[in-house]
Amino acid sequence: MAYANLIVETRDHVGLVKLNRPEALNALNQELLGELNEALMKFDADDRVRCIVVTGSEKAFAAGADIKEMSEKTAVDMFRLDFFADKSRGVERTRKPIIAAVAGYALGGGCELAMMCDFILAADSAKFGQPEINLGVIPGMGGTQRLTKAVGKAKAMEMCLTGRFMGAEEAERAGLVSRIVPAAKLMEEAMAVAAKIADKSPIATMAAKEAVNRAFETNLAEGVMFERRLFHGLFASEDQTEGMAAFVEKRAPQFRGR
Ligand code: HXC
């Protein structure tokens, strides 16, 4: 299916979504986010896809929500639309791992979108920021919460209050991104990491994602119990039998997602 603001393809077991609104540095408007929602839900329902990569261009992952579109809106419009909650739900609902491959600007809603993904692989050109304060507003897609959890209060507060951007190295030091790669290698590396994840049991990768995400929602004892129950449950999967048999037999496992 062709999208107006995305390029979507599947390579082996990896689903790739490229945000494609170059004239606006991939600013997120309702149409683009609606399409992203749809593309992710399709990948989530497609058994061939085991890992997803979301990326932008060399210059911008996304420079934020579309300010021109937002500037026309009233508080009632924003409330009625539940602005971007509905449209970004696809990212949060996707059960398969999603890697954000970020080069250039990831600002405002762009930074928030990247943080909604499961982890961020950054090009050395990446710049993260929550500059909404310069527009007389604040982040509205989880930035104050996810950035604070990722980098701690001091940096999150400074970024949200001043609009200062964070470069890739600082973002890695602060724990916002998993790794930095040279910009020219970003997609090659992101696809390689995604392929590595796609080689695992898709049941186990979904369980791992749920368990890690639980750490953000609950206390340690509950989180550990949740993890243990998922761990126990995985012993009902053929992939667990196969994974452990393959180790014992000194061969590569063939995971089938059952
Ligand atoms: C709409 C945008 C845009 C945005 C860039 N453009 N960002 N359009 N919304 N967020 C458009 C510009 O208007 C311009 O189009 C074209 O993209 C290129 O941008 P330039 O500014 O000319 O590029 P440059 O000088 O390189 O500066 C890059 C930049 C700057 C630093 C990223 O564009 C910028 O500051 N953008 C806004 C970043 C921002 O404030 N983001 C937060 C948005 S609020 P034209 O046609 O004019 O040439 C937000 C809230 C999220 O995200 C919460 C939602 C619920």
C-alpha cells in the first residue's frame, strides 16, 4: 500500500518505515501519524515481520509536530482530537520490537516518537530536543515523562525549560540512545540489529519487550513477578524446546514463533 508521507517496505523479517515529508523535515501532521499508525498495525499483524525499524532522513528523523497545522487549532479542537494520543497509539500498541534509527533532528514530537520506540540507535549527527517551550507550550506526546525516565530529572528539566538540544554523544552518555554509529552506516547497522532480533523467537522477543516495559509501570517486586511468570510461560512454546535443544546439540536454532 502506498502512503503519502511514508515509504514502507519489508526486507526478510524486518519491516521498515521511513518518514517521508522532506519539505517539512518530517514534521508530524495528523495524516503522517495516521499512516504510521496503520503501517505499524499491519506489520504487527503480519507473521513474516518480526522486528520493525522506524527512521527519517539524513537531516531529520522528525522536527516535531507540524507547527503550521497546530497553529490553527483551538483548545477545543485539541481536546476533541485528543491531539496525537489516538494517532500515536499504534506505536505504543505494537507488540513487536521497534527500533528508532535517528539521524539529524529528533525534536519535540520527533524526540517523543523516537522515545516511544523500544530503543534508539543514533547516527553521530543526531540531535534530540524538546523545544516546545519556545512555542509557548510543553511536550504533549510523553516527552516530559519518557525523557525524564531516560536521562533523569536534571537533563530533562533543563531541556524542557530551555529547549536546548542534546547531541548524540551526550544522548548516549545520558542513556537516551543505545549506541551511536557513523551517519553513513546508520541504516546498515539498524537493519543488521533488526535482523539479529528477527532471528530470535518472536514469542520471546515480545515477552522481553513486555517485561522491560513493565519496569516503567510498576514496582520492583511486581515487575520481577511479571517477568518470572512470562519466563515460566515461555516453557510452553516450541521455540523454548527448540532453543534449548539446539544449544545442547551444538547447532543454530530455528525459531518459528510457536
Ligand atoms: C512544521 C516545520 C517544522 C515543524 C521544520 N519545518 N520544522 N514545519 N512544523 N515542526 C519546516 C520549515 O518551516 C521549513 O519549511 C522546512 O521545514 C525546513 O526547515 P528550516 O527551519 O528552514 O530548516 P533549518 O534552518 O535547517 O532548521 C531546522 C530546525 C527548525 C532547527 C529543525 O526547522 C526548527 O526549529 N523547527 C521546529 C522545531 C520544533 O519547534 N519542534 C517542536 C514542535 S512542537 P518552509 O516551507 O517554511 O521553508 C511539538 C509538540 C509535540 O512537537 C506534541 C504533540 C502532541
